[in-house]
Amino acid sequence: MSTVITRTLSSHPPSVADLINPVGMIRGLYFSRDLIRQFIWREVMGRYKGTYFGVIWSIVNPLMMLFVYSLVFGVILKARFGTEPGQGQLHFVLNLFCGLLLYEVFSGCVSRASTLIVANTNYVKRVVFPLEILPVTVLGANMVNAAMGFAILIPAVVLYNSQLSLTMCLFPLVLIPLCSLTLGLSWLLASLGAFVRDIGQPVAVMIQLLFFISPIIYPLSASPEALRLLMRINPLTTIMEDARNTLLLGKSPEWAWWAIVTALSMVFMQLGYVWFMKSKRAFADVI
């Protein structure tokens, strides 16, 4: 912590030209890597502090959520992924679980972003602290929880398909645009939330809307053909489709769409970082 304080005190306010360089962002986060690890661990353990089952809830919660959604959409509404023979209830559950795990990473980070600065005023006012790591630690904690879910999903997929597909090795590529988009939006909302406390309300509505306009409980192919290009504007569409392609269907990502979404997400992440870093000096005046 002392090295972080020393460095922060001795550095001059960075210019936009300095901040727009992704190397500087990566270097700054790497410099704070030990602090990030500590905060991720604290975030993960803090969620279940005082509970009887502890971290086990990070596995039980998504399974309970999967059960509810499977009951509503799979049994009652009889939703299905695909029309090929044999693609029944279990196929739907695996596809749904994959989409829910990714969506929970995104929504879990974005829903908290607008209150991150307000909830950590001690770091804003009392200590010279790299506030930019706060959204990173929330993302890291949500990725840890998602990893536990995927530790259940992947063996289930292997058993269902009776084989281990090599395309599963491509799945980490799908996480690049997901993490970039989530982090960029988290930095932006964390900054705005310090100045406009009401922003959490429209964000909650946006997250709920994204659940239904993203291919989580249905595949993109089930949407009206006239709307598919419009749905592609939503970057979560490509992320969900590529995740299912690589993990469940034994296919490669749709490389053209993956490249577009990844590039745009990384640009958005950098812009969110620049916005946060330029505005964070005013946080102490409004908190």
C-alpha cells in the first residue's frame, strides 16, 4: 500500500494523451496487481461472510437461478435452443446456464458500478488510493464466481456431447470483449455515479432490458430475421453466441463479428478509463 501512496503522491496529473495510451493503463493496473488481488479476495469472501456455507453459495446461487429460469422458460413456456432431433430439455438447460453465467458477470459489475465511489468514501477522502482498481476488483470477483459455474457447466457439456471439443480452447477469446466492455462501462458509471446519484435507477432498467434483448433464453436464430442485424448492435449478442459455439456446439467463434465487437469493446474500455481518471480528482469535492 505504501508504494502505491508514494507513487501517487509523486506523479503529476496525467494528460488525456497519456491516458489514451493503453500501455499506460496496463502498466498502472499491473503496478497495483497485489492490491487488486487482495481486494478481489476480500470481495469474494466478503459476500458470504457470516453464512454457514460460505463460498459454496457462489455455486448454489447460479444453480438455483438456473432451476427457476429452466422451470419458467423450459418447462412452462417450452422454450428450446435449436430444432434438431435430440435437442431437448437438457440442451436448453446447458445453453441457458452458459448465457446466464456470462450475463451475471456483466450485470453484477454494471449494477454496482454507479455506487462504487459513494460506497468507498474512505478511499476517496482519507487515503491516496488508486480508485481505478475498484471496478477491476468487482470484475475479478464476478469472474471468480463465474469460473465456479463454468467448472460445473463444462463437464456437463462434455458428458452431454460424449466428447471433449477442441473449440473449448477458444472460449477465453470470448471473455476478452466481455471483460473489456464490462470494465469500460463500469469505469464510466462509477465516475458518473459520484456526481449523479440517480444514475443507478436507469442503469437497473437497462440491465433488465438487456436480459431480454440478448440471446440468453433463446438463440439469435430464433429472433425475426429482420431484427437480427439490429440485435447485433448489442455486443452481448456476439459474446453469447460465440460462447455457445465454442463450449456447446463445437464451432469456432464468428470471427468477423468477434473482431468487430472486441475492437469496439477495447476502445470503449480505454475511453471509460480516460473518463474515470480525468474526473476522479473531483470525487472528493462531491462525496
